[in-house]
Amino acid sequence: MTVGIALPLDNDWSADGEQRRQVSNRPRGVPDLSRQEELVRQMDTSGFSAIWMRDVPIFDPHRFGDAGSVYDPFVNFGFLAAVTRNAASGTAAIVLPLRHPLLVAKAAASVDVLANGRLILGVATGDRPVEFPRIQL
């Protein structure tokens, strides 16, 4: 068995997370990335097999209440490729109908090269109705 972890490593739905959000004056649902590098390095050296991120292009607080993936997975994984040596980076999953397939392929190939072949590319159709009309699809 392998074990991975999902980013962001922060939340607002616990009492402690909500208190940290208020102290930092962050909007609800926007993750605090100030400790992400440190936590990901610990995870990478502790034997976790993968770091996962969802592709959530639009924050919909009325239906889903989270903005856990307010940051782009490919951009985040490009950064994380430089601070990890062991764990794979996995998309869970890129909403392919909302992105041009050639640009997805280019971004994925770029991350895979930066991460020395450690990208796991998952794609999906999407499940958030608010995204399609806002992206004019």
C-alpha cells in the first residue's frame, strides 16, 4: 500500500483553522501557503508516495463551500518539484473540458520533466456546474 496527501495542508473548517484565518485576515476558503514548503518537505522525507491536488477553477461557496484548489495544480507542482525528491505529484483530476488539451499536455510535460518523471496525470469531466458558463463553455 502507498499513502499520499492532498494539498492544501490548511483548512478553515476546523476551529483552529478558522482562528488562524481570522488572525491572518485571509478570505474564507483561501489556503494559507506560508508553511506549505516546510510541510511538503517533511511529507516527502517521511515516506508519503504522492502529493495530490484537485483542479477547482472557480470557488463556489454556495454549493461546495471550499476553495481548496484556488491555486493552479501545474504551477504548484512546478514549485514542489524543486523541493521534493521522492513523492510523485498527482492531479485529482484536471477538468479537461475546461482547459485546452494541448495546453494541458504542455503543462503536464513541463511538470513531469521538472519532477524527473514523478507526475501522475489524472483527468476528469468536472462536477461543478458553476464553472462551465463562467468559462463560457
